[in-house]
Amino acid sequence: MKIRLASPLQPDSIVDGEGIRTVIWTQGCKHHCTGCHNAGTWNFEDGFEVTTDEVKKELSLLKGQQGITLSGGDPLFQAKACTEIAKYAKEIGLDVWCYTGFTFERLLQNKDALELLKYVDVLVDGPFILKERSLNIDFRGSRNQRIIDVKASLEAQKPILIEKYQGERIVENKIYRPQNVFI
Ligand code: SF4
């Protein structure tokens, strides 16, 4: 199966989810959020195609990674290919985070999305909303986005947020930590 990527796999990220992670930057996004810092990933014709087997081979050679992060772009526009990659990541002991501009509730209504979510541990959902932007929240760009425990949420059929990532931090009234502002 083919997947269109925006850039090569990026190992050793510490801002795209918990721990040291390899980010898979998918190409293509229809959400077109105002203020998106990654507008170069919107066009579904840009980037380059690789096979999912090539991505899996690369993942098999990684060292010292806690997991993978599916980002973009929006990985949900290539849900089937991402499912194959996420399933493989789980098989080799990596955990899986996924960023999307869709809400969890919306994904519950889509068969392909549900298949992908079976292999996702943590979903960061919702569009980037410029007026909700904050540099003091963990692993997301705007306050409306939620960091979701996928397994618990699928069981409950509603989003269950991961408590430790909630809230907004201010240290001595200074912004002290750059954050992922992609989705
Ligand atoms: S912020 Fe994310 S969901 Fe929104 S347009 Fe950019 S890549 Fe797409």
C-alpha cells in the first residue's frame, strides 16, 4: 500500500507526544485551520509517496524510541495506510500517538477511522483554533484540542481525556516551553 508523506520519518522527537518518538509526517489536510504552522502539508499532490512496507522497514531499524506519532497533514485522510503502520508499530513494541483535525466523536462515525483507532494509544483531536492558541499546554497547539485515551474512549464511546496532560501551566508569568503547534 502507498502512503504520501510530507517529509522523511523524524526520529528522536520529544515534543510530539510523551517520550522519545518517531514522527510520521503525512501529506494532505482539508481542515485548513487559520494559523496552521504546517500549511505546506495541505496539498494532497505535494510531498512524496512511499510504500507502507518501506515505512515499516524503517521503523524496524529504529533504536531508543518509545513510540511513533502520526501527524501531518492529517493522518486520517490516509487512514488505511496509517492503520497498517500503526498495527506494525504496536507489534514491535512501540506505542502510537495520532494527531487529527477531526474530533473523536466524528471519527466514531467512520469505519476506516475506527479501524485505525484500534492501534492508537493516544489521540490529539480537533482543529487548531488560533484564538485558543497557547504555548503552555502539553503536546497541542490550542486549548480546544484534547489528549484522549483511545482504548478507554472506545469502550465508553465518548472521549476520555488523559488527566495528566490537562490544564495550562504558567511559571512566574513567563512562557517557558515551546510546544508542538501543528494540530
Ligand atoms: S493545524 Fe493540523 S488539522 Fe489544521 S490545517 Fe494544519 S495540519 Fe490540518
